[in-house]
Amino acid sequence: MFRAIPIVCFIWLVFNSSCNNRPKPAVIIEHKSINIAPVVPDSMTKYYDFVNGLTQLKLPYPNAYELKEIKDYAHYLGLDSITYQQVKAGRFATTNGLTPVIFDCEINDYERRTWLLIFNDNGVEQSRLQIAADVRPSSEEEAADEPTAVKDTTTTRFTSEWFYIGLDSVIEVRARQSAYVQGSQKVSTSLRFYRIGAKGTIKEVSRDKESFEKYAARFPERKLPAVVDTVNTAALKTVSRLTPYFDFREESQDPLYAMAKLEIGNRATALLYARDTIYLDEGLNYPAVKLITYKKGKEIDKIVVYGGTLGEHSETIYRKCTVDKDASINLQEEDSRVVDSSFRFKTVYNMQYEVLPGGKIIGRQATSIVHSSKLYNEKALMKYFKGRYSTHNYISLFNIRAKDNILVGLHAYHKGEEQYLELLTVNKDNKIIDRYTVYDHLKKQKAADVKAKKMEDIEDDYNDRRGRLTCDAIIRLAGKDLHITPGGKFVK
């Protein structure tokens, strides 16, 4: 059975057959094809020169780092009427014909703004979004807001906005606005998420709308008592930054993992969130675990139960946590303060917290407080304080929570061959409760003349959440443990 040949194919066959039957010329002249590049408009050429000359940025990308100053920006920012003191820019890789470019613009001494612009292959802007800002009042505006006899209705506003673009290309824009009205401060914070669409439009991403039960089911359930003394995130699921059940506004952008789910009787559901070691502007942040209590799907309270933060001169470490069946959270906390490159003061608290029936976490008691330092050696102490510039030197050591907050401090007197060192306890009004002489090497001076009248230069890092001390605090001196009662008295 033969099929009908389409008319177009039939004509082609006839034509081709007739051509093949024609006599061939004696000489066949072959012309090589010439590739002629399409004419590119000057505007596109300038755009490609501009965008290819920018610093190439990589994901994840934090708040406007690695940008380089540029001069040719007016046409691409589209704000010819504004003159900037400085503009820095950088670009991400072109994807699907779209090139994201970041412009960091210093407008004047009091205002700086950063935009994300999306360009197509023709150099045409598809969309833009302000992703960072730093706006503060000028000196004239600040002076105008100072208190006067007449009621001042003006408001001084500070705006700080910063961004982060993750590996998933989600753009986080965080904002903090502070308003001062007659000395009263109001602070508001926000966090929004955006994505770049297929056509180059930047659209805000809505939060997840799943139920709390479905969300909490992603956390491996543990029975009480539960111990947290290590972090291993390799087998854990990450927590979506779009969840409504975790507040990321004051959190770093590093991955967050669903570590465990604890049912604390009828009091609350507790979820444990874990992080790997991360780096913050102020220093190294250890692997961390945060416990958050929920009631009817709403966050009630939170506490760090493992990890810590290392700063320039101090650190806090949470080493071991046990959540028990009686709704208690037993936590070992270690505060350290660096004296110099050789010495540091360390205070270890064994704390007991409690999850109340409504989900709130309170400090129940401090079952022990032990303070120590390699500096608590007479030769080391004498050498250390001999190198001080002042005659009187004070160091805040740690706090005891009793009826009132009690600060334990160290006072040293050094002048020539005269040396005297004592430990002090003072109340919230900086009145001395008790004192203990560590050593007295006075020859001409009298102790009564050199003793501290009060603590100077108090560094109060009092943790109001920590429970009351229910036993003696201990200071580990060379060859002796010095006890301090919950009332701030030295046991001599």
C-alpha cells in the first residue's frame, strides 16, 4: 500500500531531479561562507564592558563585602540627579540571561543605601530592591532633638538594614529602626525574604503555613531525662528559614538543624535547635543548642543549653545539660574573663532551671559556684599588679544571686614596695558587705588606709535568670578553698 506524497515534497523531488539532469559547468567555483558578526548597539557594548568589569561574587553572600569602587554608575542606577560620595559594586553570575548587580552607595556622611538590581542581556533593568541601609540624623538634627523647656515633638530616627543571600538564592533583608522621642527609645525589627523570578522580577516570599504539629514532627523525639553534651548535625534535617515557628530576626544565617523534641509533661513542648561552629563579627561561636518551649504552637521562652560565644575578652560556655522528668533543666555554665595573655578568671555555675506549667523558664537555684584562676598565686599576683599603672586596681570577678545581687571583686594596692590585695563582696548599691585579705605586704602604710571604700570600675555581667545560690560559693586560692555564703560573707 502506497502513501500519498505531500505536494510540497513532490514539487521538491521534481525540481531536484530536473536540476540533477542539467549539464554541469566545466568549472565549479566554491565560495567559503563568511561569518559576519551582528552589529551590537553601543549601549550594549558599554553594558557588557561595565558588568564584566565588576567583581564576581559567590553564594552564600553576606552584607556587601568584596565590592569595589566604580565611577561609571549613573546610567545603570538611573538616578542621575543624585551625586554619591562613593559607589561600590559587584555582580553575581549570569543565569538564564539575568545578571544580579549589587550597588553600595554612600550618599553623604549620614546616609548609605545598597540596592540589588537585575539586568537582562540587553542591559535593561528588570527590577530593583533596597537590601541595606544605614541612616542616622545629622549633627544639626541631633542638636535640634536635645531636651528643651518647650515640649519637643520631633523624633530622631536611626535605620539599619542589612542582607544575606544564601546558597538557595533566598534574599534575607533584616531591618532595625530606633526612634528616640524626648529620651524614650522605641525599637522595631523586621525580617523579609525575597526571590528573583524567571523574568527578573524580585518578589517577596511568604512564610510557610504548615501546622505546628507537622513542623514539630520533623524533630526526633526523645524521652526524659534527656542529656545534651555534644552536637552532631550530620544526620539532622535543616530548619526552613521561612518557618513561622522560629524567630530568625536576631539569629545568624548559618544553617539551623532540628535536633530533638521533648514533651515536658503537660507543661510545654520543647524543641532543640542545633548549629555547627560559626563565626560572628565579635569572634568564634561554638556549636550551639537552643531549647525553645511552645504552648499551643506559640513560642513561650528559650534558653541556650549547649555551646557558647567567645568574645575578645570574655566567653561563656554551656557544657552539659540534662532535662529531667520533674521539668528541671540542669545546666553547667562557665564564664571566663581574660586578664591578659597569660591569665584568665573562670567561674563555673551548676544551675538548675525549671519549665513552669505555662512554658516559661525560670532560674530555680545555683547548686554550686566555683571560681578559680592561675593568677591566684602570690608570686603571680604580685608580678601582675606590679605592672599596673594605677596605685589602686579593681577587677570584677562574678555575681551571686541572693536577696539582692552580690558582686564579688578583687582590689589590689601597689606603690613601690607596698602591696596589699583583698577580695570584696558588694551589694547593688556598691556598699561593701565583707572583705577578705589575700596578702598584706605593707611596711609603712596601714591596711585601714589602703583598703577599698567601694568597688571601682564595676563590670556588671549579672545574669538575672540564674537561680539563687543555695550553698556556699567557692574561690579556689593557692592551697585553700575560700567559701562565701549566699549572703555575701566570707567564711574565714
